[in-house]
Amino acid sequence: MTFDEIRKQAESEWEALEASEKPRILIGSATCGRSAGALSVRLAIETELKRRGIDAVITEVGCIGLCYAEPLVDITKLGRPRICYSNVTPETARQLIGDYIINDNARPDLALGTIGDKGIEGIPMLFDLPVLKSQVRISLRNCGFIDPENINHYIARGGYSGLAKALGMSPEWVIGEIGKSGLRGRGGAGFPTARKWEFCRGAAGKGKYIICNADEGDPGAFMDRSLLESDPHSVLEGMLLGAYAIGATRGYIYCRAEYPLAIARLNIALQQMKEHGLLGESILGADFSFDIQIKEGAGAFVCGEETALIMSLEGKRGMPRSRPPFPAIAGLWGKPTDINNVETWANVSAILQKSGEWFAGYGTEKSKGTKNFSLAGKIRHTGLIEVPMGITIREIVYGIGGGIQDDKKFKGVQTGGPSGGCLPVSALDLTVDYESLAAAGSIMGSGGMIVMDEDTCMVDMARYFLSFTQAESCGKCVPCRVGTKQMLTILERICCGEGKSGDIEQLLKLCEVVKAGALCGLGNTSPNPVLTTIRYYRDEYEAHISEKRCPALVCKPLVSYYILPQKCQGCGICLRDCPVEAISGGKRMVHVIDQAKCTKCGTCLDVCPPRFSAVVKVSGEHITVPDKPIPVGVSEREKE
Amino acid sequence: MLECVFRFSARGEVNFLEKMPKRLEKIFNAYHGEKGTLVPILQEIQGEFGYLPEELFSEVARFLGISQNEIYGVATFYTQFRFTPPAEHTVKVCLGTACHVRGGADILDAVERELCTQQGGITSDRKFGLERVACFGCCALAPVMVVDDNVYAKMTVTKAKQILMEYGWEDKKA
């Protein structure tokens, strides 16, 4: 079949679906949707449809990115816009079938928004909501709209047309188009993609390789998982284009084993590509052969570094080596190898489907296009977002993110995972692009964006990231192996209230050594969380060191819990729930916490009924409480 | 080939070992003549047996023509591989950044306390194994706990206890 025939077939399948008389129900069922309960919602829908004898089309789609509103169910009826319902439970799903599908009541109370030209009274347009309005969807163009397990859906929405076009042009033309787009590597470092491809194309030798880096190891990042689960073909088409441009014959996807659904959907996608003549020998009848294999990672963060990833693919310990030679010259099995990140590949297919100029129309002068972020932490609208480069952090946090959870105070945002930094309130108006973030001491990174509020301790954050990098250090070079360990030891001491004067200076010195001396990116960037927290939150370090106080009340050795005798009514709930039996008291007796036994788990604070609010958590202050339980009301009378 | 695995393991599970060669051979068959297959072979062995039985290292070494040392070096480098049989249920508490910020450590503390085992450990009845993981990629639903393959979102200490009970854990205090 020619590509035109393939496309016509796909389009007619898609149009038939769109014009279907039957109601369509789309369920967001990427891992995030599933863990929020999408599959039990699906079961409830199926049972209810059967019970009522309704014939409907159920499609599992990927993630539209509104994770805070999961599970999401969209319903389309012929001639009506698609309605997106949020936080659907099996119960509300059953109601929707009765109310909307049968009785045509769109239930605006349960709806999040409508998709399509026409609206429905009482329901806003989905893409006019603040959470979506400033987003631009390029790499996520199909996520939530297509069935990721049906290649025809992808093709009907323009998929593989970029490949078909490129195969009629020269590889140099493809590289030129990527060059015009200004696309830079989305894995974090931001190296211009076209230049990387040029190096690899120009490298001597046959049997070149393409690798898709899907070893998304940054804790707090899930952009690539979501993309692979929701639209695997956009990544695979990108890889085909890269292979054609470079002259590679074999490709690998190195994917974390922690992403079983992504791997399953990739496998289905590869099978469908073969069936459609899009993989293997003479792709689409052209003089271009290429094959892709999936390799599962085995759990090592450092394998996200390209030379370590190559070692791992070769079946060795994933330890980085020094560059040059760069993988573009000598990579996998010593052959020229091009490695790009999942998001980069999805952008490549979008660029070739449209054009380089079109892509370059988004973003800033030096950072073109869009960037995906996984927005998480203490923010209202957690989820996966795609924003044009140049947007401010304020717009992301307060516009898209809807502000801080529980109306707390914004303290900072962490970008770039363990390699990035924590940016303070003053950075809210910083624009998101490679240069600005680097100037502020952080990095763009792969796209983790964790929002922190007043209850987050920045010293603890630095300790957390260091504990991660220290554990993940491969141990090959001394600055990283020993340096991260030393930094972690100091940070742990500070968090335990055993910090000394001079610790901050010592940390800064160590940061400098590790940054300059480590062999690979993991080591070089590991001081960033420490450097930025000292730079922007030095007062918190000082409070820990000189006052033995954790202002955010996070560091357990520095906080204490007390039961206020004026407020305690002796109800016995905390006494019953304390896991270590550190609370003494009795009926109508003021309870007392034995500070020596207390493990500071916080259970008493959680369970104390709000009408009493008798438990307090403090750091650096002493609260006077009785030594032993006393009858309720005694302390009040004493006061009078 | 494969004859040497017919020996008693430390626990004397001779029947268990007798079944090994066939299962191992099946795994090897898929990898004849390929390069860089040590990691996937180890992954398949773990998938088949639940862990990497030490008794099989010599066979893997022979098949790939490398030393047992090298296999051990690779197997210990990656956190995925384990050298002891897993418990009936594996509880994984996520301590990714989002989970950390939203109190993942408290969940881990609570589960450690309730199961009376540390992370990386197994309960004495071999019913539960406890692990901490760096990130599941479900950050928007933090904090997250995973039991076997089931992801549980927005955890609290109380919810964690209830979930453990669903898998047969008994609250001795209650």
C-alpha cells in the first residue's frame, strides 16, 4: 500500500468514528488515570451500558495532562460537543449514562469543559480554562484525543505524513528543516538537535544507531511516561525521521522498567508499524530500512547520561566515560550513535509534519518551540503541561497551576530534578528558557517542576536531592563518589541540629570541587540543589545551624509536639492512635506526650479533632505543659 | 550444558533446582548470537524465578562467555536485581521529589513501623517485602504507594494501613 492509501483508510476510519450515531465515551487511562481509578470507572460504565441496553463506543485514550482532575471521562454525542467530566467515580459514571446519554441532561455540575466549536450552556470551553489557555500543544498534540493503541488514529491526525514527505526529499533537507526549527535537546542540556544530527551523519562508518532516551530517572518527572503512553507513534515517527537523516539502520528505545504500560503500548505500536510497512525493509517503498528494539532499563539513574546509557545497552555496568569521542562519532559498539530524548523525538515528527518555520514561530530567540513540564508538589492543578518557551514561572504557578494548595505561601519552585535548583519567590517573573534558568543557578532539565510552599524546608530539600545523587553515583570518579557523600554528611548533620559554624562555607567549597571535577553530568550538576538553596535560602541554613530550629517544621530532630493543657479535653483519640504509646492520660485528663518516647510521626496532630486543636508542632521553642496528666480544666482555673 | 545446576542449594530445595535448567534454556534460546544481552537475560531470569538464584550464574557465564565476576558486577550495579526470593507481596513506597514534598517519608515510616521491617526487608512470615523507590512517575497523585502492580494515590498513614489490610496484613494493635 502507498502512504496515500494508508492515510485514506485511516481517515475514513476516523471520520466514521466521528460521525458515529452511537455515543462515544473516552476514558483517560494512562498510568495516572489508572491509579486514580479509571479502570473501575470503565467497568462501571460497561456494566451500566449493558444493563440499560445502550450501544456505545468506549475508547481508552491517553492523558490530556489534567492529572488533578483524574479520572477523566469524555462523552460525545452526535451533533454535540465533547464534554469532559472530571473526578469521575463509578457512581457518577453511572449517573452520567442515565442523565446525559439517555435524558440529555449534560450535568454541568460534573463537567469540567467542552471540546469543539459549539458549547453547552453552563459548561465552559475546556481550552479556555486557565489551566489550558496558555498551553501550546505540539509534542502533546494527540494526547487524550487518540487511542494510543490504534495507529490509524495517529495517521488520521496527520501522523507519518512528515515521514512520507521526508522520504521524497534528501536527508540533508530533513536536517535543514530541523535546523530552521531551532529545536534543542529536550533531555535537559539543550544541545541543538540539527547540529548533533549533522555530526552523526558526517561521521565515518556504516551501521549507525539511533537511541531514544526514555530512561526518565528524575524523581518528580513523568512527561516522557505520559507521552509514550498517550501517543507512542509521535516518538517513533521522530525516530524514523532521525534515522533517515543520519543514515542509521537500527534504533533502540531505552525505557525505564518502571513504566510497564509505556513499554506495552510501544510494543503494540511497533507491531502496527510493521503491518503498515513503516518499519523494516524498504519503508513505504523507499530505499530506507530501519528497525527499532525496546530495551528495558534496570534501575540506575546515571543511565540517563548518554555514555552510561550506551554502556548499559552493551550489557555492562552503566558507568559514564569521558567525552570526546562523543557518541555521534563513536557510540554504541563504537559506531556513530545519535541519542535524543522522548520529547525531542515527538517534536521532530511535529516539525516535519508542518515545517521548521512554523515551530520556530513559538518560543524565544534562543529557545524555540515549547517545553513539557510535570507540574507537581504543593500546587492545585498538578499535571503534565506544555508551554511555549518564554512563559514566566508566575504564569505557570498561578495561571496554569491555579496557585498553591490550601492557600499557603509560595516558597519556591524546583526545576531540573537532582541536577537543577530551587528558585525563590523573586524568580517568579523569570522566563522559562535555557539561558534564564541557567543564569538563575538552575537548569531547564528534562521538565520536572516541583512547587514548594512554606511547609517545605529548603535544607531538607538539599539533603533529599543529595541523598538521591549520592546513592545513584556510579562510583567511578572521586569528586562525585566522595564529594556527594561528604556534602550529604554535612547536610544530614545540619538537619539533625548538629550543624557547626563553617558548615555553609565547607559545603560551598565542596560544591565547587564536585562541579569542576566530576566526570559526567550527574556529578557536575549534583551541587546545584545545594548551591541554589544556600544562595536563596541562606537564612534557613543559619536557623538550623545557630538556633537549632527548622522554620518550616520539617526536620524531625528539630521539632517537638506538645498537647496544650488549656485546650485538651481528654478525649483519648491521640492516646489511642499514638503508634509508640508515648502519650499518657485518661478520660477527662489532659494528655501529655513523653518527649523521650515520641518519634515525631505527627499522628497526634492529625487525629486531634479540629474543634479542640490541642496539639501543636514547634521548633526552637519550649512550651510549658504539665509533667503528668492533670484533670481537664485545672490549668484554665489556675490562670484565672 | 547446564548439568552443574543439579546440586543442593543452601536450603536443600532439590526439586526447585531440577526445574531450573529447562527454564533457563528457554531464556537462553531467545538470545543466541546477539550482543549486549546480559541485562535482558538477567531480567528474564528474575522474571521467571522472582530473583537471581546464585546457582545460575555459572550457566549464564558459560552461555555468554564472560566471568561470573562480571555478571555479579552488573547485577549488583542495577537496583532492579535482587538475590533473595521476594515476599508474597511487595510494597513500594515512592520517595520521588513530589512524594517527598507531600510527605512520602511519613508513609514509609508508618509502613516500616506497621510491618516491623525496614526498607529493603521482608516480614518474618515472608508475606510482605518493603522497598522504597525513587519515582513512579505518578507525581501528580503524590504521595504514592504501590503494592505488587497496583498503584495507590494520595496516600495517608491511615490509608496505607487499610491497604495493607486488604493484602492480608493484621493490625496486631487492634
